[in-house]
Amino acid sequence: MERLGLKMRILGIDPGLQVCGYAFLETEQNSEKLIEAGVFRTSGGSSIEAKLNQIAEDMDCLLERFGPEVVAVEQLYSHYTHPRTAILMGHARGVILQRCAQAGVEVKSFNATRIKKSLTGNGRASKEQVQRTIQTLLVLPQLPEPPDVADAIAAALCCANSLRIVAAV
């Protein structure tokens, strides 16, 4: 947070093979400002190789455009009844991490429970509770949508909270 000056640019990413959410925050001392949030999509009928290549290109564009000091990425979770989903999502997350490494940008990973607890105080909060908390914290006129965007914003806010705690120690 300019670490001790408490100013930082954070890019939050919610990984996905079809849709990735992103959110760019600027944080200074005890406040965060949402600069931009959205999604990037891969083509539905594309091969996995083409989808991963598109994710890599989109990540390169985001990293170049925003110049974040840290990228906050939600860790993957998949129920044991859907192991194929976890494997496919892992490919997308791997590409995201590789592009960050290539750009020399630090990555912080957070599991969903930690993100929810950081924002709402409850690691089992519903998506709607997380969205309402984001809306309140960032003074947004409406709930952040779609869920991929809300998850990316939540990851970035969790990262800001985490770095703030580290800086205070």
C-alpha cells in the first residue's frame, strides 16, 4: 500500500474458463475506490486452447492498462462430485497466474471463506450478503453484477484489508 504509505493499485480476478470477473481498485489509507469492474468472456464453441489463449491476452491487456501492484485471485473450489470442473478451472487460473508472473506483478490468493469473512465477518455469507456489503463499502448505486464481478471486487477488497493489516504490524 505504497506499502506503508497505504496507497496501492489492486486488480481482483475471479477466474473462469467461460467468464472471468475483474475489478480494479485504488486504495489509500482506509478507503477504497472502485475504478472499473467487468468481465471478459471466451467464445463458447472454442477449444480449451483457444479459450486459454484468450484469457492470456485479456489478462495482458488488464495488466498493461491498469498497472496493478498486486493481483488478488480467488482460489478455486469445486465439490468432489465435479472434479472435471476443478481441473478445467485450474487451467484458467494457471494462465492468470502465469501472466501475472510474466508481468512481474505480485499475486495474493484467497479462498472464498476468507474473502467472505473479510468483508462480512461471516465466512459462510451468501452471495447477496457479499454484494450488499460491497455496495455499502464502495457506495455503489446498485448491487455489483454479475456474480463474477462481485467476486472479483470482493477478492480485491479482501486483499486491501489483508495488506492493511500487514502494514499496521
